[in-house]
Amino acid sequence: MQPQTKVMKGFSLPAVPLMWPPYSGSKKKGLSAEEKRARMMEIFFETKDVFQLKDMEKIAPKEKGITAMSVKEILQSLVDDGMVDCERIGTSNYYWAFPSKALHARKRKLEVLESQLSEGNQKRTNLQKSIEKAKIGRSETEERTMLAKELSSLRDQREQLKAEVEKYRECDPQVVEEIRQANKVAKEAANRWTDNIFAIKSWAKRKFGFEENKIDKNFGIPEDFDYID
């Protein structure tokens, strides 16, 4: 990439390599339920520790961007799906999950869903054959109408099962690890870009005696601009 020079009001800035897209000022899109589930599983996989609900309500918002109000619901969904273990001791519930158990639970669930999907596909095929056979030399009949409705219902069920299969892939420890690594790379790249911005500001203050708030205003840099923790 050839270095570029930005010009503003009669002075030039040195070329700085752009390592990450500049701040856009737009709000981040909220996390989907499956993204929250995957991020919560990251907490268990990374720490290999046991938590109470109150612990997760503090950790999840700070480290994974999951709103505190949704922690209980997401955690319960993972318990219901066998991804997270829960044990009541005294008056408190304790939660934990390990990659090996989560992987086995996910595989068992996938096997059940794939079996149901296979059975649905076979039934759909048989019904399709019955419909094609009924078409030969016949006009619209009550039986054919009923079979067509059942076929449509089976198609809907098949799509739901496909969605269930994809949902459980989101909690695959390998997928969670890939997400964690991607987040790490993105964070490092964002902080390199932050270094570049601070370098430009420092140079402009030394070279031209500009005030920092004027630099921020002219270049559209937000007041809370800083490194990502």
C-alpha cells in the first residue's frame, strides 16, 4: 500500500498505515440469543470454574457484552439443553460446564436431530411418491389434498429441525474457540488503529500546538475514544 498524505488547512500530516476501519459513530448491533449462548459457554470453557447466578450476572456483561437482565434466561436455556450442569447446594444454585461434556451433549443432540431429520425426509419422499401416483389419471381428490397438506407440514418441520441442528453447532467448543481467537485478533487490530490515532494527535500537538479537543472535533474523534480492554 502506497503511503498517503492528508492535507488540512494548510498543513500536511505524515502517512499512517490504516490497520482497522475508522470509528463510524454508529451503535453496535445487539447480540442474538445464539451469540449470547456461545459467549456464555466461552466463560465456562475459558475458566473451567463453578459459578452462581450472581457471579455470571457480573462477569457476562463485563467480559462478554451480555446484558445482565438476559443472563438468567440464557443460562437456563443452556441448562435445559444439557450444555451446562446445575446443582442446588443449600439455598444456592451452582453452574459449571466443561468442553468434553458439552461436546458429548451437543453430539447426542445432533444425532437425535439428524435422525428426526432423516425420518422426516424419508416420510416426505414417500408422500411425494404417493402424490405423484395419485395425480395419474385422477382429478383433485380429498386424499390428495390431505397428502399435500401433510407434505407441507413436514417441510416446515424439516426446516425447524435444520435450524435446531445449526443452533447446536453454535455451542461447539471448536466454534467457540474460533470466535475467541477472532475476537482477540479484532481487538489487537483495533488497538493498533488506536495507536495510530494517538500518534497523529501527539504529532499535531507538538508540531502545530493544537489543543487536543480541537483535534478531536476536526477529525471526528469521540471524547471517549480509547483502547479496548
